[in-house]
Amino acid sequence: MRDALSIFLIDDDKDLLRATKQTLELAGFKVSAFSVASEALGALNADFAGAVVSDIRMPQIDGLQLFDRVRKEDEDLPVILVTGHGDIPMAVKAIQDGAYDFITKPFATERLVQAVKRALEKRGLVLENRALRRAADQARDDLPLIGQTPTMERLRRTLRQIADTEVDVLVTGETGSGKEVVASLLHRWSRRASGNFVALNCGALPETVIESELFGHEPGAFTGAQKKRVGRIEHASGGTLFLDEIESMPPSTQVHMLRVLEMREVTPLGTNEVRPVDLRVVAAAKVDLGDPEQRGDFREDLYYRLNVVTISIPPLRERRDDIPLLFGHFAERAASRFKREVPAISSAVQRHLQGHAWPGNVRELSHFAERFVLGVEQLPASAPPSAPETGEVLPLPERLDRYEASIIREALDANGGDVRRTIAELGIPRKTFYDKLQRHGIVRSQFAASKSGQI
């Protein structure tokens, strides 16, 4: 939380303003100084990651008026008021109204520095909790396309941009990475959301059945076809057709599918009737269809017809900073489903989350969270951070990063998430500590809550 060291300092006494600014900067804070309150108010917003220190006696807008306006902008933004002895009753009233603290003039340097440190720690917790709530809200909307890494933010942004277009989309990604989730979101965020979202796994049906499933059939079209059946393509008209594992589609079916994409029409088995369809096709593949060796029997012309827009979903191992957030979500969901409390997260679980390669991606992580909540997951007491379960040999910098992250997590776990005790144990400055939390994707509040058995 690098930005959480920011301070807005307001005082109309320019000499005192300059001296106080220097004091706070020497203590390691980033200070923005203002001689009039209106300028500070113009620069503040609800996302300001810092605290406000203001004199009370000022012309135009005094400190109490400033506090009142700040409270309307964000009632959780800490405001420290600097008062003369005659202003103490006013300052006490402000404290009762929600001001963070007041300091009387003349004040000791350490008194101000300690008050600011406490205010910033409170602000950091508030912003951290807000970020987790936003992520939870996003999880409900984007379930389970959860993630705060730049890769996932770009993915969501791209989906929003193309959702309301009529282009067909090819989604690529490893097994369990969330290809159907992406297809579902493209449907939900589009004008076709009122229509059907129809999914078919091309690899799950034998060649003798898939054409009937896709195109439908009339009575007597083949042995056993006693009733008319509307195919998945026609059922998806007005909505979205999702074809998973399309690389498994039989070659003969690919020919018919190519015509559907080109002409937007379907001919059910057992009839010569051509029926128009209005649909968007989202296809998913776990191999690179652009590579002839991986494409195999898949038709090149069908690939190029599908490849209008390609969305690539990164594997979980390439966005490790999202793992704690995903795990927390899946654990909460499993606890609700099984009507159990979420257990405390042990150091062994933390090491597994960061050290495991997750070849099954999000699906594997979800199942791990379920076993964790049920208490049936068995993990080794310790695991070297430099030796992931895939057996891959990591470069030294990455080994050191993982080892450092595991030490920080163990210290947070041992101290119940208490920042002061953790920093004292690690022997590093507070700013360095927060920088490392951000770099390793460590969410401190998970450890603070773990003592009560919650994530």
C-alpha cells in the first residue's frame, strides 16, 4: 500500500505549514501542503489513500468546516485537527462527530507522527476491506471470473467491449481455466441475454449422436427417431451457442457447421427444410487451432471462420496473485453449501496455494477449497518454495521471491495479521512491508480474520 503514506496538510500559517511538512517528510510520509482548505478539498476524493491533518483556525473554510465536508465525501477518511487551547471544546465535539484525533499547540513532533501513523494504518484497513468487498461484488457478477491482476482486468475489459457485438468468438485456454464462464459472460453482457445460452461439449458425444444434437431431426430420420427434436443450434436462435472442445468435433460435422456459420441456417436430419437461425457462436478449444500440428483433423477453413475474435484465458499459474482471492471466494461458497465454518488457513495451506502449479486451473482450486472446508485435504507439513509440484526448476530470483512470500505469510499467520508485531518480527520498515504485500499479492486481512476461523 505505497500510496497509503500520503498526507494532506492544511494550515494558513505558512511558516508552521513549512515546518510541519518537513517534520512529516522526515518521518517518511509523502506530504501535500495547502494554505487554504478549498484547494485541499478540490484534490480529495473517496479513494484518497491517506489522512488529513488540518489546523482549526483558518479564514474562509476553517478546520471544522473542512472536517464536515471531508466526512460527507468519505466518513472513513481520518482527519486530525490541530488546535489552540481555546479550541479544545470544539475539537472534542469534532471527535464525538467522528474526527480521528486532535493535537494541541504547541505539540511534540513524536505526538504528531504517532497520530498520523495510527490514522494511516486505519485508512489502510478501510481501503483493504473496500477492495475485498468490491472483489466479492464482482465475484457475484462475474462468477467465477475473479481476479485483480492486470491480465484479468484486461480480459474483463475486452469481454465488455465485444459482448454487444455480433461477432463469433474463439476462446482458448487450458482445461479448467474458465472458458464456459467467458462464453456465459459474453451472453449475459450482450443484447442476446434474453435469449437462450445453449452449451454443448463436442468431446462428450459420439459421432453418431452429435449431428442430431446440433441440427435436430424429424421423426423417422434414423432408427429410434420417433419424435421431432429441435437441435441445439435452432434452440440457440436469438441467443448464444457455446461449443466447448470444438477441436473434438468429427470432420463430417465440421462441414455442416461451417455452413451454419456462413449462411446462418440449419437443416435438421430427415428433412430438406432450411430454417434460418439468428445466433452468436462462441467456440472453445484447449489446443492452439492456429498450429497445424495441434489442429490435427480440424478444418482450417472452419478455424478461420471462427477466428474473428480470439480470447485467450491465462492459466492460474500465470496469475498467482489472484489465487488468494479465488481461494477465499471458493472457500466461502463451499462453507455456505456444506453449512460449515471456514477453517483457519494454516501455513501449509498458504504454501500449497502459492507453490502448487495448478494444472487443473480454477476448477482444481475450487475443488481444493471444498476439500479444505470439509477438512479432508491432507498436505505435507512443509514444502520447499523452490520446488513446485511439477518438478520444474525455477530461476533463483523466483525461488527467492516465493521463499520471501512464504516467510511473510508465516509471520502474519503467527501474529494473527497484526501489522505491528509482524513488522517487528520481520525487522523491516512499514513501507517496505506494505510494498512486499502488494508485490506478492498477500491480503493481510485474511490472516487477521483467520484467528476467528474466517477468511
